[in-house]
Amino acid sequence: MARARQRRSGRSQPRRPLDRLDPAHATSASLTKLLTNSQPYQGSAVVLSGVARTQGQQVYNSQFHWWGQTYTIDAPPPGKVLWYSFFINWQIWSWSSSGPQNGSSSQLRVDLAATWRWELIANPYLFPEPQARFMTDFGRYESYTSVPPGGSGFNVSWVVPSKSVTLSADSKESDPTPLEMLLATKVDGNLRLWWRGTMSDQIINDWEYGFPLGFGRPDEIYWSCAVVPPRLPDVGLRVPPGGSNV
């Protein structure tokens, strides 16, 4: 197999979740107000974070030839969810092919290109189509390699960049909001999500291949959220006849 000369490279991002309430998440006056004084909730927010790892790869049968894997994430505790953030680190995608064959006595140049795409959605095994989509990214990979005399095929890899998103309570993007649709994926105390990827428009030396031949996936999904707990009722003090507070 020949190895490609890559035309671009990715830069590694730190593998860490958000671990504190970043003022950048207060993207509007209304969100800031929620963080400071939200009736009937307490005024201070609790920020939670963690790392979700896949529970196994599965092929999801669809017209777009998605491959994917499941993720189970702790649902937020009771209260007002102000925002929910996801961070997916860079991924290594690869593409292998058994052709073309080189029957000549000189090197055969191979120009290749493919469009990659991934999405983070509600688990399709639990929720019907159309799926709520919480993250997505795509791009076009182009490179070239060479096949030695008498050889065939190639194996190339590239870096898909990291991606992050914050779903906020005051979003006007849709009705219901993306945050509300995310919270609606709660089953048995967990958010049931699905990462899926695909490749399309694959071209090898001007020949188009209709079936995806590549593969890529993230190792983990980092998440964090801010929740304002419910306001506890003020019951006051009861003073019994003996004079001791209880």
C-alpha cells in the first residue's frame, strides 16, 4: 500500500472538559439574568462536567450509509438547565482502497478526494426520524499518492478538527430549542445520544466511487452543563415549648 503525502495537518486541542462557569457562556442578557436571579430557582448555578465514552460501534442502516456508535451521558439534576456544552476532540479518519493497479514500469500518481461528515444526534434506536441534531461538521479532503510498479491500492489518513457547541436556554434557533430537544433524549436517567459519520463524493483519478470506503470516530465526548437548583421552600423556625430550635 502506498502512503499519501498530506496537504494539510490538524492541530491537537487539549483533551479537557469545561470545568467552571465561563462568562463566555452567558451569551445574552437573558441568560445572564438566569444565572443571577431565576424564580423559582436559586440564584447560583451548579456546573457539572464529565467525559462520555462509546458503548460500542453499530452500523445504522440509512440511505446515507452512516456508521456510528452510542453514547450515554448523565442527565442534569432537577432544576433549570441554563446551557449544555459538548466538545469533541480531533479525530483521525482513514481511507483504504484496493485499487488502482499499476501494471506499468513507473510510479503511478493517484489523485484522490472525499467529503467527510459527522453528526451528534438522538439515538436512532430509541427515537424516530427525523433526528434532533446537536453537533455537526464536514469538510473536503484532497490529497495524492503514488502506486509503485506492480502494486495496487493506497491507504491515507487525515485529521478532522475538534469541534464544540453550547446549547443555551434562551436560544431562538428552533421551537422546541436544541437544548429542550437534548433534554428530551433522557431515558432511565441518562441522555441517549449517537455519533455518526459518513464519506461521500469519493474520487480516485477522476473516477467517482458511490459507496463510502473510509472510517473515523471520536474517542470521547466531553460535556458540561450549568443548572440552577430549585428554590427550597422557606419553612421558617419552629420553636417548641421547651425553647429549642428544631
